[in-house]
Amino acid sequence: MPLKKRRYALKTKEAKQMLDDASEKLKVNLEDFFGAKVNVEVIETDIGAIYLVDRKPVLYRMDERILPTLFFAEFVARAPKLVVDMGAVPFICKGAAVMAPGVVQVEGQFGVGDFVIVVDVKFRKPLALGESLLDAQSMKGTKKGPVAKTLHYVSDKVWSSIKSLGY
């Protein structure tokens, strides 16, 4: 389990710049969620940096890439979704790529490389953050092969690290 190494607050200017960069990558305006002035804390762990925005673990940085966490409920609610059958759940929760035969529904519009949230068909619980390998239209017609790369999933190191912090 990753240990907490360092926790500190970002200065207002640094926080704004980080949120602007993240907004561009996520293709959403984070100021809509949090307002113009926010408190951003960074928790550096051995797996990367976790960003707490107004005390919520909403973003993490791994290998110089800032990604949303599955704890970022506002993003999860608005993001395009891949609905998968229950047979795909155990594989996705171990980090496997999302395969076309397991996808039962595609919701929203997205392009290649965009973030998608993977949810199960029965409970619609977020299972993973994926990076789309196809656009939404192409994905609907695909019957085989991988359709999304899994970047962050329930029970991975990021998830476990955030849970160990009490979230």
C-alpha cells in the first residue's frame, strides 16, 4: 500500500494553472465544478500525486499526465460512458482493456484518445477510467477487439491509495 510522503497546499496561481491544464485535457471547465477560487492540496505518494480540490480527491498525476479519479463524481456523471456486461466486470477491475464484445451500450460523444467512464450494466457503478481507442460512432459498429485502454480502475494502486487516506 502506498505511503503518504508529503502533503502541501498549492499557491493560488499554481492551483489555477494546474486546474486550467486539467480542464483542457478533460475537455470540461473545472471552474464550473469548483468555482474560480479553490483550495488545492497535493499528496505525493510513491505512485504519483493525488490532488485534493476542496478536500475531494478528484485528480491524480502519474508520469506527468493528470487524470481524473473515479472519486470525481461530477466528472463521472458528465463523461461519456461505456456500459459493459457483468461478465466483463472482473477483468476490467483487474486492469484489462475494454473489449468490444463486453460493451452493451455507448453513451455520449467522444473521439479517439478521449476519456470514457466504464460502468456495469446492472448497477451502473463506475468501474474504470478508460482512454478510447475508437470514436463513439465506430465503437457502436465494432464487434471484436479492444475499444478502450484502462487507465484507472476500482482496486488499482491509485484507488487503494485514496481509500487509505479515508475517502
